[in-house]
Amino acid sequence: MIQVNMHEAKSRLSELADKVLNGEEVVIAKAGKPVCDLVPHKSRRKKRTLGGFEGKIVMAEDFDDTPNEIIDSFYGKVDE
């Protein structure tokens, strides 16, 4: 791990970027206290398309029918 102060990081940015790209950890500090990490850029994921599982997933007919005893348990009601 390499720790450099802000001023030094400004003047050595290109060199530090190369180190990061080669797998080294670089921490940028201010007055000797770590402030941030210099990390390689991650490209954004491609946009997800909705759908694609039509006809592959089946819900039971009674999926939305929740028994009253379960609903009551969410509200702290207990059968006596």
C-alpha cells in the first residue's frame, strides 16, 4: 500500500494511476490522515432489459390468499 499526501498526489497522479492499474493500493491523505482511495475505473453495466422469463415462472392460484392467522401474527395478535 502506498500512502501519499494530497499535494504529492497532484504532482504524481499519472504515476499513481499506473500503480493502481498494476494492482497496487494507493491511499491519498490530508495532513497524514487517509482521505480517499485511488481505485481503477469500473465500466458501467449494460442496461438491463425487463422481461425474459415470460412463461417460465408460474404462480400458484392462491398466491395472494394469506391466512388470517398469519396476518394477525404481524400485528401481535395471538390465538388464545
